[in-house]
Amino acid sequence: MPTLPDSVTKRDILWAAHKTPPDYGRYGAEFLAEGRLHDAAEFFGRAKDIAKLKEVLKAGLREGDAGLIARLAVIQPDIVDLTTWRECAVEAERLQKWSFARTAWEKAGDAAKSAAARDRVLTALGYTIAKVVPNEIGPAGNSPAPQA
């Protein structure tokens, strides 16, 4: 099996001006075979291979990868819709990928579920939500009491 290009070579293949365009589809297939979905998406996007982009989309949904879904939405907007974002969010929650779930719920337009996933992120990181002092004039935390 051929060796995959390093990051600099990959950049040059994707973005340099070529007299003869490279076989983007072949590179995409090699990256896909190695499980490098983001790279595969870039090459399939350059190849304008909608079927392969949909294959990457399915793999991204299985992983609950909101970042990949967002990139696919830029590369080929018509393959990502609200249902796609909901599927991504549900799978991200199942896999306990709370940051991805938050992003996907936000893109799906569900603010409540996005906020719940955000709270799960904060909990997973060990943060606690401090209660706000109801009287903003009174002392809160380490601030000194107001002088009369």
C-alpha cells in the first residue's frame, strides 16, 4: 500500500496550481481506507465525488463527529441538513462526546438540548455552575461590602 502524503505534500496536492490535476479521488480513497475522514473529505470534495462524500458523512455520523459534519457542510452543503445534525447529536450523546453533541444540537436548532450538552461538558471537565447572587448590590464572592 502506498504511503500517505505528509501534511505539507497534502497541502500542495490540494491547493497548488497543477498543469495536470492529480487524482484526488485516489488520494481520498487512500485516506478513507486509513480512517482519516477529514483528509478523505477534502480530497473527495476536490474530486467532486458526491457518493464518496456521502460515505464519509455516514462514517462521521457513526462517530458523532460534528467537526467533520460541519466541514462536509462547507464542501457540499446539500448533503447536510437539520436531520443530519440531529443524527450526529444523538450519536455524539450516545458516545458521550458532549462537545460534539452541543455543537450538533446547536446546528440542529435545539437550544435546550445544546445547553444540556454544554452542561455535560462542564460537568465532565469538573466545573460547577456558581449561583448568582440575587441582589447585585450586595457583596458577592470576594468583593468588599459597599461603603455607606
